[in-house]
Amino acid sequence: METLKRIWLFYYEGFTSMTPMGKTLWVIIIVKLIIMFAVLRLFFFKPALANYNTPEAKSHAVIENLTK
């Protein structure tokens, strides 16, 4: 438990003592990750197996696509 506390304090102190430029860069990184994983996934990457209702149909579709 002490190790987890030390790790938490390490990162907490690092982020609180960061310069304004570093904080701005982290905000940009977080916004980019949100865009990549949330927005792009919602609108462009549809679930490939959404059209199949049963587990058997899904497994058959996976086997067919892997053996092409």
C-alpha cells in the first residue's frame, strides 16, 4: 500500500509543479485522445459483428473472414 501511495505522490507532485506550457501540452494530448477514441469510434468504426444475432453466427462470420 505504501508503494501505491508513493507512486501517486510522485505523479501528483509532478503534475502540480508543471509549467503552464507543460499543462497546455497535456490538455492538447487529452483532447486528441478523446477525439481519437470517442468521436472516431462512434462515427466511423461500426461493430463488425452487429448484424449477427447468435454466437454461432458470429463465430461462423469470424471463421469465414479469417480463412479468406
